[in-house]
Amino acid sequence: MSALETIKGIGPKMKEKLNRNDIYDCFAIINRFPSRYEIFHLIELKDVVDQKRVTLGGKITSPPVVNYIRRNFNRLTFNLIIENRSFKAVIFNRDYLKNILDVGVEIVITGSVDRLKNTITATTLKLKKNFKNEIEPIYNIDRISDHQFNTFAQAAIKEYGNLIKDELPTSLIKKYRLISYKELLRIVHNPVTNKDLLKIDRRIKYEELFKFQFKMQYLKLKNKSKKSLIKKYDIKEVKDFIAKLPFELTNDQKHVTNEIIKDIKSPYVMNRLLQGDTGCGKTVVAAITVVSVLSAGYQVALMAPTEILAKQHHKTMSKYFSNADYKIVYLSGKLSTSERKEKLEIIKNNPNVLIIGTHALFSDDVRYNNLGYVITDEQHRFGVNQRKKLREKGFNPDVLYMSATPIPRTLAISLFGDMDISTIREKPKNRTKVETKLFTKNQLDLVYLLVAEELKQQHQVYVVTPLILESETLDLSNAQKVYKEFSSRFKDYYVGLLHSKIKSEDKDQVMKLFEDNEINILISTTVIEVGVDVPNATLMIVLDSERFGLSQLHQLRGRIGRSSLKSYCLLVYNETDKAKERLEILEKTDDGFKLSEEDLRLRGPGDFFGYRQSGDMKFKKASIVRDAKILEIARNDALAILINKESYRAKEYALMFNYLKNVLRKSNLD
């Protein structure tokens, strides 16, 4: 009905090009909005802001000169007069313009101006006689020019635009004075004024965020209505467990424990995220909730992404449950055949067992006996299907995800909008604040002195590098080389090496020696980012620290300060103003929530997490960072519609629910 060939100018070759860009019909052409707009509005020199993109008119006063810098890279320069003032213009990879431009020719030039140096670095250049005050849509479509695609879009709208219905409810369009979809199509491919751009922006941003939230809030409500087996736990057993802990729970720990247990005893499936700063005590909260489920006669599976973290959990839980009757089983892919067989029998034949492990927990040969509770630590390291496989080992088990990376509010609303969130902000009283200092690579001698000082006091040291081996392309510290340097410099001490390429059993051996204080300095990559708990380690050195995100550096810093001993984190960086400014944030605060907000602002959501519904977050216009207020409004609007039973029958929302049905069919849901 809307075949590409129905548009003039689209033949077999053009159709193939469009298909390569995931455009298979005319509706796809219509909805491929410009990725940005080039604004060509002539202004006067007095209105110019240096280094900002502007469009100016001028007259050429010197013949253009082309310099061929290297293959496929050239520079064209010439002088011109703008309002009686002389400027030198430079434009790259436009050598063909030499044949068009000449002394005395009037041009319109777009680029950034430096009035101190009297230079213009141009991006676009047109003859004045060919120039129109206009806004040019830029599509960035491979092998199809912007002008050509725009022509197709205009033709497709003329032919099929009237068949596209507005999915956004009329009441919301009126409430926020948004343009209709029909009006959007009229101007999105052909805006005339800056006012048009503002209208386009407001409509697209709100619609994208509203549709996203409509899906997320629907899933959350659906999860809340999913039935689970009621777990009648022993309240006395839970209270006794808490009373025997060697420390008092913080108020935050008490609060989130109550939230989780309330969900566990409800007849509906729990789908909750437990987040908190490094060292806030999430594991003990998980342990208390495990007691409640085990006492009700159900099994618990605790899954971690790495052997190091899984073994750390096994060690911690074994300590907490040392006086309990419950069995704790450690399951990993590295067990011998006889060990595995023995542990699989325990899991199969005992109803209240805590099973801790890695990906091995959802292997086909693992038969659970009444699995009622699944805890996934550092859950972003697992794929959707992996988490799903483990949950399907039981009948609608309650699910708790744990994250040691505090999640900014806007990201939590977006990525985890389909979950309930429990947050621990308060830190246990025995934790000391880690002092963080920046050092440039030229100050490494000072760093070595501080290492020697800590070693004299019989404390231990972590040294983290971004690479395992030397790189031909990156001039960065690597674990192998740093290991040799420290071994040579600190000959009286034992230096260990840990990274992802080391065999699992060797990793375990290295970690055991470090925990037992037989290794004094541990050279490592980020495999020690989470799950390693060595109270005697008081110094963390991160080399090439500008290569890491703030949240990741904060996680690394969290490996120390795990006792009452004074601890230090030294961030060694390659000196640039930008790197220093970013890393100084870590000197000023140890609040993981503040750091994660800053990390999100600096790096964007893709780099911050890069997982889960990341595909859903590829918005055309909206940004969950810049448009946080719109995101909240859209969330509230979506929820208001979904919790009202009348909405499901109302004609106004029919297209929105139809959209929801289609998008859920295509989604890979967790």
C-alpha cells in the first residue's frame, strides 16, 4: 500500500539504499525525522558570539589557496571582508571550491569566529546569489543526500500523511499546548522559523518520554498483579537473626528490610531493586530477607556475575548462618563432576537451601526444590535471558536485584521504572572516610613514598590499571608492566597480580593470599571493583584514572576504608585541565549518589550503564539528563491513565493502548 516505488525518484537502486538504512515503506520515510537542523540566518558582526556557529555575509579579497595535508585531507584558505573588517577563512576538504571562488565574489559563510585572531573556521560556504535565509534538515542517512531524502519525505507526506493517526491523547496535547501530529508532519521536514523548531522539540520530546513511561509503568503494574506463593515466614527466627548480628542495623537498613519482607509475604511477585553506595550494608539486608524465605520452607538463589564476588558472598553468608540449620551450597562451573553431582542432589532434595553461585545457577541440570526467592547481585552484568532463565527455575519467585552503583533518579525512573526501588544512603558507623588525592604521572615518586609508608605500618595496597597488557595504540599503564615495576621497587614485600585473563583457580589463590596478608601489594585491573573485602587494605592507587568513570572510581575506592584504619585513594592521571576538573569531584565528595548524578551528566546514560532497556532509550530528541522534568511529568501522566480502569475502554486512549500492545510484542522483556 505504501511501497517505496510509489514515490517519484525511487527506483531499484534507491530502494536498495533506503532498505540498507532500515527504510522499507513510505511511512518509515515520513517518520525518519531530521537528526538535527542547520540554521542559516544571516546576522551582523555585532551579534556574533566567539566560537559559536554563525552565518555571515562577506566579499573575497584574496585568491583561495589549497594545502594538501595528507591523503583525503586538505585545507582551503582565503581572506574576506565582512562589514569593512578583514578576516582569514579556513574550510577543510572543500578543495573543489577553488574553481568557484575568486576575488570580489560575494559569499555567505557559516562557521565559528575568533575576533581576537580575525579568523573564521567554516563548515559551510555558499555564493550569496544562491543563498536563502533558511533552516536545512540534516538526516545523516548513508549514501543519500539530505536534499534528496527531504524531497522523498515531502512527497510521502503528501501521499500518505493523512493516513497517520495521532497516538498521543488529545487531553495531553491540549494540556501542554503541543502541536498535533498532523502539524508536526507539516513542519518537521520543512521548518521555516526558530519558533517552528521549538514546537517540534516540545512535541517530540514529550511524546517520546510519555510513550516510554507508558510502557514502563504498565509493566510495573502488571508485575505487581502477578501472583506468587504466599511465604509464611517465622518472625521470631528473623528477629533472633538480627539480634545476633555483631552490629546494629542503620535506620536505612531497617527501613529497606521491612520494605522487602513486606513484599515477600504478600501474595504478589516482588520485583525490587536494592541500591546503595559501596559499603552501605546491602548484603546483611539480603541475608535477613533470606532468613525469612528459608524459614517459610522455600529455597533462595543468590547469583553473582564473577567467581570472586560469588565466593565473597558465600564466605559472608556462611559467617552469618554459622549457627543456623540451613544448608548453604556454592555452585560454579569450575566444580569437579563428583562435587557438582553431590551439590545438585542437595539442591534437588532439600526445600530450604541457600544456593550461591555464578551463571551455573541456571544450568539445565540444576533442579530446584521450591525456589521462592532470587537475588541477583550487580544485575546489569547479566543479560535479560540469563536473569529470566533463573527465575523460571521456580514458580513466580520473588526477585531482588542489587546494585552497588547508586543510580541517579532520572536513570532509575527510566531504566528501572518497572520496579520498586529500595535505597540505602546511610553508612555503618564503623566506616572511616577515605581521603582522596590527585597526582599527575610526574608525581609518581611521591606515590611510591606513600606506598612505602603504608607497608611499614603492615597495611596492604591495591594498584589498579586500565589495561592487562601493553597496547600498541594506547599509551596507558598495564598490569604486567606495573607488576614488574612494583616487584622491582618493593623487593622486601610480596606483590600479586590479578586480571581477567588469569585462570579462575589462580585468581582464587591470589585473592586468598591477599586476604591472608601474605600478598602486600595487589596489582589488578577492575576485576576487584566489587565484592572484595580486605579490611587491612588501606591504600588504593588508580593509574590513568581519567580513563574511568566517576562511579567506577568510587567503586574502586570502596575496596578500602572497610575498617577503622585511616585509608587513602590516590588517583594518578595524565595532566589535562578537563581530566583534573572531573577527578577533583572525587576529592570533594564520597557520596556515591552525587557522583553518579555527575557521571550521568558528563557521560550520558549509554556509557553510564549501557544495558537493560538501552535500546528503548535511543530517543530522537529527548535526553533523560537534560529533560528530567519532562520525564517526571510524562511518568505521572502515564501512571494516571493506567491506574484508571475507565481508561482501558475510553476511545481517547485506544491508539495509545494499541501502540503499547505492538511495542510489547517486539520487546525482549525482563
